[in-house]
Amino acid sequence: RPHQVDGQEIGSWREMKLGRFFRQKAHLEIDNKPNIIRESLYVSHFGDHQTFCHKLEQVVDVFESLAEKLVFINDGATWIDNWIKAAYPNATSILDFYHASQYIHRFAKILFKGKKQKQEAEKWVNLQIMRLLNDQVLKVIEEIEQLELKVKTKIEAQQKILTYFKNNLHRMQYQTYRLRGLLIGSGPIESAHRFVLQKRMKQSGQKWTQKGGQAVANIRVVKLNKQWNRVVELINQCQKIAA
């Protein structure tokens, strides 16, 4: 959000980046309830993705030897995919299934116009979702490619979803991932954004400078990482210096 410095409004809306790490054995599934993760580590950054990636590496490098057992679940951001390929080429990278399915739903809304086509749209969407869940993303791409469209908005939407799926093809083998017992959705990080950052930083009327926002995020992360002793040690050091 914009903020005030010396009476002048500067800046604009900024994204606070957050990473969440947990072991597979810490993830529990109980009946139909939301997934429960007993223990996590968090990394936050208010700024550029290069610095954020550097912060992430300080944690991830410890687990690099896990190779394909090191799993990243993320959205379709190019910088994330490039970072994983460069830094952890042997890891498993998964495109969040929710983001993939959202592209299907959005394209269907443009492809099937009007209430009369609602049933047809639902049938088409369900078929593509089923294919995604059965490692048949190539069939989804092939069917979309074969659509002979004439309306400009439909052609543009067609190119957009094809580009997205082709760019992320290597991390959309959802059936394979699930057979390995892996998550295919980014629900854990979405919920973490809410209780780690938004709960504290998006209260009514709040505005943050980059320095102040990062400081508060750091405190939140240290607390949730159960590393509060670091704060106590820092305070004790400052008191000794002051004395």
C-alpha cells in the first residue's frame, strides 16, 4: 500500500514474498478436513525476487542432497521456475494444481459464452481436469490447439493457455506426484500468507515502509520458527553495549 514519509505519499502496493518449508512426515490428512502441518520453517522478503531466492537458499541448501525428494510447489511465475532449474536441477518442481485448473476454468468462460452453453462448459472443464489428474496434459494441449476459433478474444485466450501449459509441461504430472504421496496444491503456503503475514500486516488502515514491513515480518517469522532466543540474544547484546 502507499505510505507517507514527511507528509508525501510514496511507493505503491508491494508483494511480500513468503516461503514455507516442511517435511513430508509433518503433513497430516485427517478425514476431509484441511491439511494439517505440524511444524514448518518460514522465510519472508519484502522486495526483489533475487534477494528472496538468496534467503531461500540458506535454508534449502541443507536439503539439496535429497535430489528428487526435495519438492517445490509453486505457481507459474517464470522466475521461480528458472531459480529451481538453476539452483536445484535434481529437485521435483510441481505447478500448483489450483493455478493450472484456474486456467482451464477461465478459458472455458471465454470459449463457451451464454447460459445455454453452461452445461457444455462444465462437461468440457471436467474432462480437462480429469486429464490433468491422469498425466494427460498433452491431450489437453492437443484439444485446445485443434479448436478453430475466429473471435479475437477467444484466439488470444487460446494462445495464453497454450503458452502457460507448454511452459509448465515438465511440472504437471499430477498423477505421478500423487502416486509418490506428494501434495499437488499450494494450500499450505496460501494459508501461511494469511496467518504469518496478513493477520498482522493487513489490519485496517495499516501502511508500511519497506524497512518497517520487513522488520515486522522478520519478527513474525522468528516467532513462528520457534527461534525467539535469537531476539533475546540480540536484546541482551544491545543492553551490554549500551551499558
